[in-house]
Amino acid sequence: MVNIKLFEFIGRHSCGSEDNQNMLIHGDNNEVLDLLKLQYSGSIKCIYIDPPYNNGEKYTHYDDDKEHDKWIGEITETLIKLRPLLNEEGSIWISIDDSEVHYLKVAADEIFGRKSFITTVVWEHRTSRENRKVFSNNHEYILVYAKNTKKFKLARNLLPATPEIIDRYKNPDKDPRGPWQSISASVQAGHAVKSQFYEIVAPNGKKHLPPNGRCWVYNKERMEHEILNNNIWFGKDGNGVPRIKKFLSKGTIGVTPETLWLASDVGTTNSAKKHLLTLFPNKAVFDTPKPENLIKRILDIATNEGEIVLDAYLGSGTTSAVAHKMNRKYIGIERGLHIVDIVLPRMRNVIGGEEGGISKEISWTGGGGFRFFELKQNKRLSLKENNNVYQLNPLVKKNKIE
């Protein structure tokens, strides 16, 4: 058994107590991932990556223009190394645009399996019109894959109900259980059994049959029980089609996530850049950062407090900032020096109670910390004892391998 000591702990860059469980790692992501798999396999709940899109553009911090074969080879290598890190309920979310989305989908299908594909989210990343091109491209994509689709479906969270949805709950019959809304009492008959086809007799004596091609959601005995307990609504005059009363007081009200994410809900590239400029008015910030609300929605769906989030292309640090504010543990990897110039001061601002991004929405007031690590250049020597080197893993109790 040997201790894995592969990262140099940089105390002057870290913030907060030494036993906090968040990591920022400066180094080549593929090399770092090779080391993380030794102790983080099956530990990560959500991976979000925003890799270079290979769209031919030149940005402040990098040129996004490679030969296609080289680009797809590099992203494929990264995805292969990311997959084993996910736990059984985990998911990976990959930002991309039209330039390579279809090739990336094929590559990801090969790595994760076509049955592991969950959906493609379409994000309205800009609201202004681009007049220099043939079409004004106002959207990007997020490909979503799960380690285990069945377990992800059971584990994933609903989104909070909007005020508009909550306003649908009324109480026209003054039910003592409080506001409710009605939902259909019939379902598609494709997989129905015989007991779901029958005649409902309303309290006023009116008879109802299920619509053509549909059946009742309950069998007759259950339906009569629900009617007796005032859980079926027949309209104000008692002659309406039977519908089930769903009470606001019964459980958490949430909504199934949709695949079209509007700028008005999750922000735009431009709003994210404005946020960064408020933090760094005299620095050359990223041209196309992701807004905090976009990452918040991903983490709202895919994670709960205390679970681990990984970003292998940390960029300007949006994922770590949002994960920190939302009380998730996180690992952020970035090879560029902007992890020192931008991410570190951004995270210190977050810990100090920075008010931008999602802060007001979630009443963020600051606190917490992170540990900063550099990937050691000589991995063979890194196994030797060194007082300046810390163990790899502050998040998982298992700190050794055979």
C-alpha cells in the first residue's frame, strides 16, 4: 500500500481551513484525470465540461482552431477518462456548438453507449442578432449522458415550480386541505388492463366513460374510494369530466426539466461576461464565459448538497463558483495560467460574499474555502516522501491504493 502524493499543495493560493474539501488543480486535464481515477472512480455525481468548440475562432485566452481529427481525438481521450469517475447516479453535461456537435455526439455515444444518452439541451446563449453571418446563430447545445439511465432518472431532481405554476393551485370548493389543481383522470389505453375500463357515476348521478383511446388511471374500486374522499373533481356544477385533485400541500411541487433553456431563465454569454467585468474591470476576461444561472440549473437537476462536481475545463471558474455557492464539493482542473489570474481571485470573492451571478437568488453571504494544487511534473518522483506534497484526495476517505 502506498500513499498517492502526486500534487503539490500551494498554501499561498489556498483559502479557508486546510481541511476543507474543495480542490482547484493547475495542470493538464488528461494527466490529472489519470491520477484522479486512482481514488475517485465511481465518486463523482456530476461532470460539466465546456471544452474548446473547434469553431475556428480566436479568443483572448486561446485559439479555438485545430484539425478536426486532432480535436476529436483529444476530446475522445478526455471523455474516456471521465466516464469511470461517475457514480451510478451520475451524469455528464458537455457544452458544444454547431461546429462539432454531431461528431461529438457520435464519439460520446461510442464511449458512454447510445442507451446512456439522456438528451440535448438547447441553450439560447445570445439574444442579439449576428448580422455578419448567413444565419444569426443564437443557440448552443449541452449533451447529457448518464452512467446508468435508470438510476439517473430516479435520482435527478425536478426544477422548482415557478410562481406561475403555483398560481394554478386554487380552492374553488373550499377544501380544508388547501389549494389544489386538477389533472386528468384518464391515460392512454395502450398498456391498460380490463379493470381500467368502466363507467364512473358522479355524486349527482351523471355517468362518464373514458374518452376514446383512453382508460381511467385507477380501477373502479380505487376510483370510488377517491370520489368518496373528495379527491375527484367534477366541475363547479358537478357535470364536468372527472379529474384528480392534486394538492399543493402534498409533497414538493416541482416541474420536469425541459430541453429548451431560454436566456431569460439561465442568462447569456454576454451577461456572464458583464459579471466577470464587474469582478475584473482591468483584466482581459474570457470572451464566452458561461453564466452562473446556466450552471446552477445543471446542478439543480443533477446534484444535491454535499455531492461532488467535477469540471475538467474550468476556464473562468464558473462551475467552481456556482458549486461553492450551492454547497457542493468540487474539483476544478485547468491547464492555463488564468486559473491563477482569474479563477483564484474569483473564488476568493465568492468566499468573501460576492453578490453577482446567483448570489442574491440563493441568499449567498460567503464562507467556505478551497485547496489549490499543482500537478507534479515528475510522477515517478512524486511517490517519494516530500514535506511540500499533500495527499491527492481530501474528498474521499479512502486515501490509499494497493
